[in-house]
Amino acid sequence: MQLIPTRVGRVAVNIVGDGPPLVLLHSVAHDHHDFDAIVPTLSTQFRTIAVDWPGHGESDMFDPPSSAGALRMCDALEDVVDALHLPPAVFLGNSVGGTASLRLAVQKPERVRALVLVDTGGLAGKSALIKMACWVQGRELVRRWTGLSFARSYLKKPSERVDALLGRIEAARARSGFIEMDAAMWRSFGSPEVDMSDAARVIACPTLIVWGKHDPVIRAKVEGRRAREILAHAKYVELDTGHVPFVEDPAAFLDAVFPFLRAIPALAKGEGAFEQSARAQSRFRKS
């Protein structure tokens, strides 16, 4: 684990493997361990860089925690990319991780080789309903009393991996400043500046959109459809999961992502990773 100085504080990154860089960006209230099930396979082909967002995992807390916001996470991502001197990379972002990936692809397209957007934020629009939902979830009292049950509601395929994720969220909520940060993040999602719907239309890099068809938070039939319209060049896959497909069904997720990555020039290194993916699928389905 490395700690990288950024304008938001030190950000922890876990780097595994060798090859073209693949940056892994988790959802709010989670951490880089969300990717534990898929990193062993991805790292056979890529230099995987799993980030703990500020205030999450082993990264520094926002100072003060109430200053947290999606745009500050985007700033942290830019600083991590610069500090690691990354060549054009693949960015795999879940929820707010997708928002940050989209913003980087718009503002610094030369840094982005491809995007894998998983139940992505940043494309939901600016409706009054969305603003109201973010306002409600942005109350500290709401996050304190419903945050864990909220997480349970969007994870739709029970497993030991899902139980472990919920355990990490529960432990993180005891961290000083975490509830304040969590609420501030939700308030920021209702800000017009976070919506990338118009700006994202210029994105031209290879893009895969992966959506859990049972996600109750960022819905496949509404936000997923909107993402397909905005990123008309992107490939789109739905999986039988909730909000975090790579935790809920890592084998199906890898089966969707690897063919996309393999088709991008200069990324594929050989067949070994794909053979390992098949073995992983068998192992996951037995677990």
C-alpha cells in the first residue's frame, strides 16, 4: 500500500501486477477491498491500481469531514494519476468512481485509454427528484441511522463477499468524521457541477457500461438507459446483480469486462488471463 500526497490529503493505493495501468475506483462508503475478488485475475494482464478515496480505507479523512464532495474526489484522482506518472490508463469506476472517471476523460482525455463504468454516477441529470433524494441522504441523521441498511438494500446477491463488504462498511462508520463525510458526499451529488450529462457526450475513448439490473439506487431502466443515450458509442452489459456487480458476481463481471479490454489495441498480453478468468468463474460459483 502506498500513500500519495494530493490536494485532498494522502490517498492510499494498492498496486498489484504488471502491464498497462488499470485504475480501480470504488463507491462511497466502500474501500479498495471491493476489488479483491477480481484483482488476482486482472493483475495477470494489468498493473492494477486500487484506490481508497479520501476519507475511506487507509486514506486520510477530509479536513474537515464536512468538506467532502464528489468534485474533491475528482481532484484527488487527477493528483494520483499525476503522482504515479501514469501513461494513458483504463479507469474502472463504480458509482462515484464512474463520475470521477468521466470527469477525467472530459478534462484530460490524453490520460484515459478506456473506461469501464459500473452503475456509474454523474449521468443522472439535474431533476428536482434527484436533488431531493440527495438532500435527504445528505442529512447526517439519515446517514447515521440508515446508512448500513441502505447498503444492504443495494447488494442483491448474498454471499460471503457481500457479508465481508457490509462488515467493512459497518467498521468504517465508526471512524471519526465518517458519518459527516458520508452525508457531505451525498449532498454533493445533487450539485449541478457533478452532473456530466452534457460534457460526457464528447468522450470518444473505448467505453464499456456495466449495470446491475437490480440496482435500486442508480437504476438500469432509468439512469442506465440515460447513460446509454449519452455515451452512444459505448458497449452496454447488464448483470443479474445490484449496485456492485464485481463483488456480487465477480465471475460474470470478469466475463463481461475481459472481452472488451482484449479488443482494445495494445492492452491484451495473451490468453493466460482469460484462462484464469474461466477458472475463477468456476471457483466463484462454488463459493
